Amino acid sequence: METIILAVVIAVVVLGALGGLVIGSRRRKPLPPPPPAAPDITAPPAEPHVGDEAETPRDEPRRTIEEVDLPGGPAPVVVEEPPSAVEAAPEIEIPEPTAGRLVRLRARLSRSQNALGQGLLTLLSREHLDDDTWEEIEDTLLTADVGVQPTQELVEGLRERVKVLGTRTPDELRGLLREELLKLVGTDVDRTVRTEPEDRKPGIVMVVGVNGTGKTTTTGKLARVLVADGRTVVLGAADTFRAAAADQLQTWGERVGAYTVRGPEAGDPASVAFDAVKEGKEMGVDVVLIDTAGRLHTKTGLMDELGKVKRVVEKQAPLDEVLLVLDATTGQNGLVQARVFAEVVDITGIVLTKLDGTAKGGIVVAVQRELGVPVKLVGLGEGADDLAPFEPEAFVDALIGE
């Protein structure tokens, strides 16, 4: 009996343990796995509302449209601003006024030119002016490229006046030399660059000369002179045979707001000149400046081409000026060039460039005598505003160091 009771107790205990395990397992159900993490998605930028400014990415330039005044009228231009720093558009330059330019540059001219004047004054100051001294004076003038005939006239005038005066103080000699030099240079000649015809617009100026004289640069500087005096200008890039000549002239024009008419490289120069005058008329500008081809003056074909340019331009309007650009440092060779050009076109004025360096001041006298036309402009340096109207008094004063 005890054995039966023990067996029952053991069975109850076993059943109770099993029941607890079942109940425990039911109470501790496993939790569901956590949901997967949401992917990292960047939301698209919101569309800007009306009146809001869309944000410009930092690595992209900002683009705006601005109205720009051009010779043909206002026009929209797309402007890009760098992301880091906004650069202002280059402003049109305001050239220096022409009044008094030669006076301002007189010191520079005097430093390089007064050897002539000082040399003459030294010779004239000798106690005895014998024939040998006068020959030295002649040699000094000839070395300065004054020319044979002008030299003889100057020496004869000085000899006569020194003989009459008798005394020769330094101030008297300086005054005598100044007067005689002014006679040679000429003070009663009209040196105005004619750009204002009374009966029409525009004035037309053709610039001629061989390569290397500074012809295209002079055309650009002359545009600055005219703009400084309140004139409007169109440039004609008719030097189509020289590489980058049109680019060079256009750059000069852009700096002062002058419009440039150009054609294809190695194209017809006369066609470009014709179009430049036509554009100038339509735009109502004051002056058209035409830069011409300038290869070696010894090539007859190029001289013929130059004559053709002149004839084509004059079908629309007469030329007001034909300016010959000469390198003052070439001396007598410049006179050879002058003669050849004068045979093809009617030269009305001379521009002497590089007059400040090793040039000899006497070339002013010689070239005027050779062509019978005045020096109207002189270049006295490499600066943009170093082209000045020629003023005889200021020039002679620089020669003798006053």
C-alpha cells in the first residue's frame, strides 16, 4: 500500500513539473524581430514659391542677364559670376584729355632730345666762331637728321644774326637758336587732324604706313584721343594681311567703347574699309578710323591695294585725312617710305612715333620738307595716352632744354 501511495505522489510531482514548464513556455513567447531600418533617403529640395529666389549650388556659377549699351543699341548679355568672388565687368576707360599732353611729356622728350640743342649752344658759345666751328654746327644738324637744305638755311640764318648782334650772351644765343629752329619747324601751319567735315558725318581718316612703325597702335591711340575730346568712333580693321591685327585694333576699341568692323583674315581690305564707313554712317558716329595693310613699301602689289582702298572708300564719302605713320628712329629711310606712300595716296598729315627714344629731332623738319605736309601727331612713349598733338613751341623748347 505504501508503495502505491509513493508511486502516486511521484506521478503527481512529475505532472506538476511538466505543467509548469508548459505554462512557462506559453508565458515567454519570443518577440517578433525588429523592423528593418528605414533607408537614408534625402528629400528633394522644395520648389521655390513665386517671389522666392532659387538657391544656386555653390559649385556652379550664378548666371544673370543684364542690359548692355552697345553701339547698335542696348542688348541682353548673359553674365556669369564666379562662385567664390563676383568680379565686376571691366569698365570702359576714360582717356586722358589731349590738351597739354605734349607739355606734360616735355620732360621725357627733353631728356632724349636736348643733346641737339645743347650741342649747338656749346658750339655757338665759343669765343671765336670760325669756319671750322660753323662746319661743326652743320655736322651736328645733319647728324640729327635735319636734312641738307634745312641745315644750310639754319646755319646761314645764325651766322648772319650773330654777325649783326656782335655780342653773344648765353641767353641771346638760346633765343636766336630757338627762333631759327621754329622757322624750320613751322609755326603758321594748320596741324589740326581734320575729323569734323561741315556738311556730313562721319569724318573719315585713313591711317597708312609700313609694318613696324606702330600703325595699328597709333590708330588705337588716335581713337582714345578722339574719345577724350568727346567724339564717337568706329574702327575699320582693314589690315587683313597681318595676323592678329584686327584683334589688336578691336582691343583698343573696346577699352574706350569704340565699335570695330572687321573681316576674315586675308580677306579684301577694301571691303572692310567700305563696310566700316557704311556702319559709321548708319550708327551716326563722328569719326571712322581705317587701319590699312602695311607690308613692305617696296611691294608694288600692296601699294595698288592701298590705292584701291582709297578709291572704294571715296565712293561713299571723301577722305578727310590720310595720316602717314613713320618711325622717327628710322631717319632717312623713313623719308624713302614717305615718298612711296605719297605717290599712291594724298598724304595730309604725318604721325611720328618713337620720338622719345633714340630718334633724332631733326626728322620733324626733314619729313615736312620732303612731303610738304605737317607733322600733326607725335608718339612719345608706350603708354596708351602717349600720343599727343604736335606743338612746335613745346618741341623746340624741349630740343634746347628750356
